[in-house]
Amino acid sequence: MLEVVSNRLQGRTAVVTGAGSGIGRASARRLAAEGAHVVVADIDPAAGKAAADEVGGLFVSVDVTVEEEVKQLYEVARETFGRVDIAFNNAGISPPEDGSILSTGLDAWRRVQDVNLTSVYYCCKYALPHMLEAGKGSIINTASFVAVMGAATSQISYSASKGGVLAMSRELGVEFARQGVRVNALCPGPVNTPLLQELFAADPERAARRLVHVPLGRFAEPEELAAAVAFLASDDSSFITASTFLVDGGISGAYVTPV
Ligand SMILES: NC(=O)c1ccc[n+]([C@@H]2O[C@H](COP(=O)([O-])OP(=O)(O)OC[C@H]3O[C@@H](n4cnc5c(N)ncnc54)[C@H](O)[C@@H]3O)[C@@H](O)[C@H]2O)c1
């Protein structure tokens, strides 16, 4: 756990989707540790409640693919805490049915687009009015390093969805800049999650094939993404908007990596 040195989010309200696990959960912890009221939004009630309890936050059960539920999420956050300062739109999936374009069917394609991209459209659409009314806000949408580089081990709908999140975030960042709302796309490199660990424990060669491309020589810890989220959420990043905010261990900047 990183040492938390600031109180810079004191009194702010942060809504985090997919906060029951991984990057979202670590971010909920970090945002709360820096003083924010955290609204934990997740489709998984057990994980979501546990995360909310851990951070003294509010759990709201939400399927981010359902427009009305997303609208209500921000209304509940506003009613409960009086404001919506930070929206971390992070829920996402990468199911095994999504692979090469040659083998990926339309159902898998659409499901991934719905959860990863259309959800971010809903989240921004319904978080923005609260922020515009206040004349201030920070939206952070989780894209991925795959939005800026290609992989031979394709997940075609996932990569396309993250490209969409990146372009949408950039456009919103530009559109609303002069109204006080910043919008950035967080682009994590590969993160050390239980799923990834399991996958690579079963196949060390697969892990090595990926690790060789990362200049830092390891995957990110969720807490390292959470630190970037807290920065983008705070006024410390007041001149950063419409950015492709890469937190990727250098992977997107590398040709030959250190031995
Ligand atoms: N883990 C990585 O290596 C990595 C790398 C780059 C980008 N990302 C992105 O970061 C985000 C978080 O990834 P993670 O690894 O922490 O994932 P995770 O699987 O650990 O957590 C995702 C959370 O989202 C929730 N969720 C899934 N579908 C939902 C829905 N329809 N409505 C509401 N909640 C839903 C899940 O219940 C879960 O709690 C995703 O958008 C992912 O694409 C992850």
C-alpha cells in the first residue's frame, strides 16, 4: 500500500464504477483515504458492499449498460452527498469469447461494446449535468494501453471499445474545458490482477512473452493506477484535460527494452 500524503479530496464526492474489484477497488480506497466520499457502483452486490464498507462509502447496485440505472446512480450520489465532483468510469470486461476478428461473433462483440464503451457514454452523459451546474468536475474514463498500440494476441472488440473510450474522452475534455469540467482517459498497462496471475501461473511462457515488452519489467499494481486516478481527480491536475494518460510502465514508448 502506498503512503497517502494528502487530504486534497476532502469533502469531494467520487463515483467509481466497477469499484468492487481491481483498479476500481484500489481507487475507491485511495480516494477515500484522501478525504472523498466514495460511491461504490458495481453489478456484483457482494463485492460492491464489501468495498463500500471498507471505505466507509455508499454502495449502489448498478449495471452500467442500463441507462436508467446509470442516471439514478449520479442522482443518488448527489442526493446523498450534495454534489458529484469526480466520476471514475472504470467498469469493464474482457471475456474469452472476444478474440481474433475471425472467431469473434456479433454477440460477444456487442456485449463488450455495451459494457466498455456505451457505459462510458451513459456515465459521462449523466455525470456531466451535475458537474456543469457546479462549474467544476473531473471525469476519468478507463481506456487501456491497447487503445494506442496493437497486439497479435487480439481481443478485437475490447481494443475497439477502448479506442472509443479514448476518443470520446478527448472530445468531451475539449468540449467542456471552459465550463470547468476536465475529462481524461486513463490508459493502464497490464495490471497484476488475480485473473492475470492465474493465467500466467498456468502458462509462464505467455507471461514472459508479455513482460519482455515492458521497460519496467513487471506489471502494474492496482494501487499504482489508483494513485494516478487520485491525481487526475484532484486540483493537482488542474491543467490536464483531454489527455491520453498512460500509466503503462513505458510499454507504449518502447522499441528495445532493457535486458
Ligand atoms: N487489469 C488490466 O490489466 C487492465 C489493463 C488496462 C485496462 N484495464 C481496464 O481497467 C478497468 C478495470 O479493470 P480491472 O482489471 O480492475 O477489472 P476487474 O474485473 O477486477 O473489476 C471490474 C469490476 O467491474 C464490475 N463490472 C463488470 N461489469 C459491470 C457492469 N455491467 N456494471 C457494473 N459493474 C460491472 C465487476 O463486477 C468488477 O467488480 C476495466 O475497464 C479494464 O478494461 C484493465
